[in-house]
Amino acid sequence: MKFEDVRAMSPDQLKDELLTLKKEAFNLRFQQAIGQLENTARMREVRRDIARVKTVLVGQRPGAEA
């Protein structure tokens, strides 16, 4: 997911996306714990996507510097 794509989302869409990404991160951690995770790079991508979404959410708060 690109930063521009995240910036184009509304706050409600960002919250939904954040919830989806957190669920995926949990599932990936679970798969890794039981030895079924094949694509370990996906964990890194999901963590970074979560960070992107959180960054945009903080920037969209009322009173945030533009």
C-alpha cells in the first residue's frame, strides 16, 4: 500500500483498514508460531502499512499541523 493511497482515504476507511491490518498481523504471528508461515516478508509489509495508516490518522486530527 502506498502512502498516497492511504492519504486519499477518509478517517472511517482508515480505521477499517487499520482493524483489517491488525487482524492480518495477528494471523501472521500465529502462523509463524506454529511454523506455517511461508512468506515472512508479509509480516514486515503489514507492520509498515499499520504505521502508514496510524501516521495519516494522527495527521488528520483536528488541530494537526498541515
